[in-house]
Amino acid sequence: MKCSEFLHELTNYLDGVLDEPTKVELENHLSWCHNCYVVCDTTKKTIEIYRDSQLYELPEDLRSRLRSAIMTKCQQHKKRGPQSV
């Protein structure tokens, strides 16, 4: 299996919807290809983090500074116009 083939099937692998022969082939590829292993592991961990994430209330001072920074950026963008995006 080539890396491009692995990447093409990565979502199906992580979703657990592959047929057994393809799953075995992917896992074999992961056993020797460090780059694909890192991509797979990182993607899996990212999904787990987002799946388990909780919403946290921002402190009011941080919320205020963030809102101010966003508004400043938006005003700068309006002054420059869309051609400078």
C-alpha cells in the first residue's frame, strides 16, 4: 500500500467502517511507515480532544480584550478594502 492510498482510507479507518482485508493492509502499512503512523495518531488524538472537550467560560477581562482585538482587526480590514486580503 502506498501512502496516498493510506491517506485516502484514513477517515474510513478511523470511523471503523473498513472491510477486514483493507483494515489489515492499513495496519500493516502503519507498522512500518512512520509518516503515516504520525498522521494517523495525530488525527486520532485530535478527534479525541475535540470529542471530549468542554466549554469553559472566558474570564470577563479576557473576553473584553479578545472582542477589542477582533473589532480593531475588522476596522483595519475595512479601511484597506477587500483587495488587500
